[in-house]
Amino acid sequence: MRTKLVLTFIALAYTLLVWRLYQLTLVEGEKYRQLSYKNYYRVVETPPIRGIIYDRNGTPVAYNQLRFNIGIDPHLKGEEFNQTINTILKVIPDLNRTQMVKEYKKWNSPYYHRPIVVVKYLTREQLYQIEPILTLNPHIHIETGYLRKYPFGEPLSNILGYVAEPNKKELQKNPVIALTHQVGKRGIEKYYDDLLQGKPGEKKEIVDARNKVLMSVLIEEPVSTPLKLTIDHRLQSFIYNLMKEKKYTGAVVVMKTNGEILALVTHPSYDNNLFVKGISYKNWVKLLHNLYHPLWNRPVMGLYPPGSTVKPSEVLIGLSLGAISPTQKIYCPYSIEVGHRRFRDWKLGGHGWTDAVKAIKESVDVYFYKLGLSLGIDKISREMKRLGWGVKTGIDIPGEQAGLMPTREWKEKRYHKPWLPGDTLNAVIGQGFVLATPLQVARNTALLASGKLPTPHLAMEIGDQKVEKPAKDVLTPREKKFLYYIRKGMYEVCQARHGTATSHITTPLALGCKTGTAQVTSIPQEVLNRQKEEELAYFHRSHAWITTYGPWKHPQVVVTVLVEHGGHGGSAGGPIVSQIYNWLLKHNYLKTNPDDFVKRPR
């Protein structure tokens, strides 16, 4: 009996052994073969090179310079780690040990098997002097790296932004960032970061039991995607230097009527090369506390009262809704009284009888006061938003502001106060609660010039794909019919006698224009004689606007200039506008006919 039990046990054990062997070899054999394979073989992603950014003519405006990085094996501890760090410090003594250790700990984990970069951006000359010593330590690795360079600095920094070290949130957003160790922080670099990061490559590595690489074979090359912008860097720098020479703080937008941005200037600005390696505390504080906010991208982030630049749109709305007719003359004295308050015109003595064209040409405030009272703020706000005011333009750059076109409901919700007739009168001359960005003003000007509302954009080509942003057809047939009168009024602003910009425009090209003076401080009712702008303290002076399109008969380009605390739009912005159009003519950006030029009255 005992013998039978022993034999039964042996048979059972043998059966289980055979069954297990069957499972390991036939059922789960492939699984264990793969596990065994991974003990000495692995696939590693290789970092891509960040895509080069070009201007519209193919000039690189952001590219990569070859540099070298020093990496340390992961998972080092104790004396082994300290000796490795000390080896590096011996050959580069001015490095910050604390920062190196911090960087190592940031990336070190059981799941990270790549060398951890602790020193970046060494030049070839620097590397040649220290490489023989570093390579004696098996835990130290020399890797190829790249330093992002911005050759034009300040003039283009508000467009391009910059790259810098990623934070934890950014690392989670895109796995490629963990390979490249850089991320776009502002501007185009941020908006198109996923595209510019590129696609990683792959290589096979054969390693020993201690995870030391014995051999590596490239399987797939990493892929970089270039980006071509609509910007002309020459025009951008030309305008920036104009603003700098005049010591103006402000913004300039130069845009084709189809939405292609040729220049998007903010002044003052900053040098984006300062951020690539990590900006110093001293430089950061200097930028942060600058009264003129060089980090602020004024064309898309700056919110200003648009002043009289809103008036052509309001005439179009008034004509379309039947509140006025093109030839109807309205008497416009120096002021009107509404709600025990007197609302004055900018011109002492008033403008007398005024039609739609004259209202635009001479920027007649009282005409718009009466139009505003006739239409009411809600109707004005609704129609103005349709024409691009108080809404984002959709430009491909981060941080764009929507501006504000207020309504009764908005004021009650925001301030818990009712809307007053005086609020309407302020709004119709682009003051009060109304706010706009320079880009919104430029976009609306393009609508009045071309009849279509474009989507401003900075990307021209992504890789080999052209970027197209179709313009929106937002005007009614009736509004299109009345565009003639709007354009005629804008023509007379800078070509006819008494036009608010006529004496300040010197380009021979015929333009459509609208000036604006946006007050930043209110004028008390009892003050009858206003101070001249140049007599006011700088930060109390009005913002100066001028927005234009040209040529007048064949619109192709919009130029909008805002000078903060510049006083009057014509005198502050007119000379800049003239030089920009002359530059565009010289560089063949405009197709012109003889009737696109004009002799200006003096």
C-alpha cells in the first residue's frame, strides 16, 4: 500500500512537471523569450532637433547651434555618485554643485535609464579640453545638444517667444519634452510647441547585466518640422527701430487684407536669448519692474480705449439700420447736454452741418453722440461684435485678449449699476468701458477695406503644407452697398483738407485712414480750456491711434499704429505710417497703378 502511494505521488509530481514544462515552452514560451530578450536588448527613443523657424523670405529667425552636454548614469548613489560629480567639478570648477545635484534628482527614477544631463551647452572648444578626463569615468557621457538662437533679438521676441527648461506640468503634457529638455514658453515657440518639438527617433541598444550599453543601432531617424512665418524680419526690425528712435512706447500691426501678418511690433521689448540658458535673477527683476512692460505683447495683449477708430464701423451700422442716410446732414454744435451733463466735441465751436463722410473725415464727436442715442448701446454692441470689436481675432499666438464692447447687462453684472445715457455717449467715441487691442483695430480696418473679416495669422507654412485662413463674410448686402461712403470718409481723413491726418501723411500712396485720441484721464465738466497734450504729465497724455489701409482704390495692406500717451494719432503715428508704406513700396509688397498715388494738399 505504501509503495502504491509513493508511486502515485511520483507519477503526480512527474505529470505536474511535464505540464509546467509544456506551459513554459509552448504556452508561455514567447512571453519569457521576450522577457529574456529585454534583459540584454532595449529600444530607446532619440531626441529630435527642434524645428527651425523662418520668416516669409526663408531667413532663419530661430535656429539651433551645436553644443555638447554632460550626462551621468541614473541610479548612482553614495560615494559612486559623489566621485562622478567631483570628476566633473575638477575640470569645470565654476559649476554649481547644488544645482547639478538638484537636476540629477529631478530626473532620477527607477524607470529612467538614459544618462541624466547635469551640464549643458558646452562649445566644441570647451569640450576638447576636458573630454579626455571625463571619458575615464564610465558613468559620465558626452551627448550632442543644441542651443536655441534668436539672431534678431528684441524686434522679434514678442512674436517668437523663447524656449526654456520645462516644469513638471509641461513634462506631463508631451512625452517628447522629457527627451529634448526644452519647451516653448511664449509666442510662436509656445503656440506651436508640439509641432516644433518634432518626432523622436528610435535606436536598439544591447546591454550587459549591469545595464551598460555594449552596442547601439539606429532604427528610425528623428523628425523635425520647420515653420515658416508670414513675418518679414526686415520690416519688423525697421519698424522697431523707428519706434526706438522716437522713444515711443506702443504697438504696430502691418497685415495683408487676407490676414497674413507682415509685422507685429511692440516697443519696448526684451532679448529672448536671455531666457534660453535660464535668465539671471538680476535680469529678470529688471524686466519685471520696468515701467514700460517690455514682456507685454501689446498688439495682442494690450487693451486700450480705441478712441475714434470705432467711428467708421458705427457709421456703417447706422447706415445699415436706417438710423442715418449717407447724405443726411446733422447739425453738430460744440456740445450737447444729456442728463445734466455736457458732452463736448474735440473742436472748439463745433463742426456745424455734418454728413456721414464728414463725420469720419473730421471725427465729429457730436455726430456720434446723436447716432449713439438713436441706436442704443445694446444694438451698437451687438453689431460692433459682428464687425470684430470685443471678440478675439483668433491669431495663432498665446495670450490674446478679447477687448470689451459693453452692454447694459454687462454693466449691471460687473458694477451692479444701471446703464446711463452718458455711458452710451462715451462708448460711441471709443471711450468709457470700450477696450480693444491694436490687432482688433487692424482687423476691423481690413474688413472696411476689403469687405471681408480676415483671421490674422503668423504661420505661413508648416513643414511643406501651406496655411490658409479663409476670411469671413460678415457684412450684409446692405452694408456692402454703404461701404463706399465709409471708404470715402477714410480717404478724406488723410488726403482732403481738414482731414485729421492729412498734414501728417507724407507717403505718395493714396490711403484710407482713421485717427483716434483715447483719453486716459477724464476732464472735469468745469474745465473749459483743455490743456495741450504735450503740457500734460506723460502718463496723463492720451493714447494716439492711426489705422490705415492702402492703396485706397486697391486695398492690399493694413497698417495700424498705437503710441501710448502719444497725444494725437495723426501727429504721433502719421510719420511712422508714411515710412512703413514707403518701405512696402520700395520692397515691392504693393501692386500699384498710377491712380493709386496722390498729391497731398498743404
